Amino acid sequence: MGATYWSRVENINQNLKSLYDYVEGVLSFLPEGAGWLRCRTPKGFREMSQKLIAHAITHLEADGNRHRSAAEDAITSAAIGFLNRYGIATFSQVNNRGHVDIYMKHAWKPGLVICGEAKIWRGVAYHVSGLRQVLGYATGRYPFCFVLAYVQSGRIADHISNLTDHLNSAVPEDQQGACTPHDYIVWGLVAQHKHTSGNNIEVLHAGVNLV
């Protein structure tokens, strides 16, 4: 092949790179658009949902003085406002095999659904009851759900350490192996559970420090 052919290939590659750089630059000014595009796939929906959960935790903790003695439902209502973005619609007390504390779904893709349970921290056993609840709400069709622990007293690091020890020793609700720290949510744990559907479900346990 002659030099002319390779020159044309190089020009095409440069044009594609320029187009990619342009699109990336435009999307950098439109984070909502970029998030919306990512949420349209199961993987993207899962990733963006966890980012919204982390965002909600940050705001709950920043306003911890107001939530330190609040009821579970009141705290959850405050969190819901930060879980509606990128085409994700979030509701509380939706009837889905029971009344789900936090119900996240894609506005245009009905198969993308995430269930969450929220509990004031009253010890490991109470938290595990929330785990049992959220796995009961899940159908197994979507392999992710979460449990939030609202810590209103004591040291959250100690509570999460105790929870970790219990999950790894008791492996409740058919937990598959040891849990691992979440990539970026502090006081967050990730565990795999064999669901009654036969599928594995990943569960995020996330502590919220209101002390």
C-alpha cells in the first residue's frame, strides 16, 4: 500500500479523535446529559445510582444536627431529594413485595429498578433485619440493592467494624464469601448474596454518620 493510503488513514484517525474530543468537551459542560446517557444501560444505571447514594449520604451527614434525633422516615425523606437525577426517579414506601423504604427506577426503562432499606442503627441484628427485608423486596431481576444505617449515637467506625465481623462470620441471608469495602463510600461494605431467584445480588451496606 502506498503512502497516500496511510496518509488517508491517519487523517481519518485524527478526525475521529477530534470528534471524540469535541463530544467529550461538550459533555463536560453538560453533566446531566452525560449522566443520563450512562444511566440507559444496566451497568451505568447501577454506577450512577451509587453515586447518587453517596451524594445523599454527604448531605445527610452535613445536616446531621437536624437528623440526630429524627425518625427513620423523616431522614429517608430528606435523602430522597438527592436521588432524583439522570433519568432516575426515586420514591419512598412503594409497594413492591412490601413497602420499600427507597425505590429507585429508570424513568424510561422499567427493568432498571433498585430497592433500598433504611434503618437507624440499633445494633447488628436490627441492621441484618433490614438486609432480610430488602432481599425480600428484590425480585432478583436486577442484581443490586442497598441498606442504609443511620448512626445517631456511638462511633460509626466501631459499628461498621462490628457489622463487618458479623457479616463475615455469620454470612447471613446466604451471603457468598466475605464482604469488601466499597470503592469510594466511606463506611460502605459490599456483599454478595444468593437470592431466592437463584441469581446473585450485590448488597451495599452504607453507614450514615449523624453524630
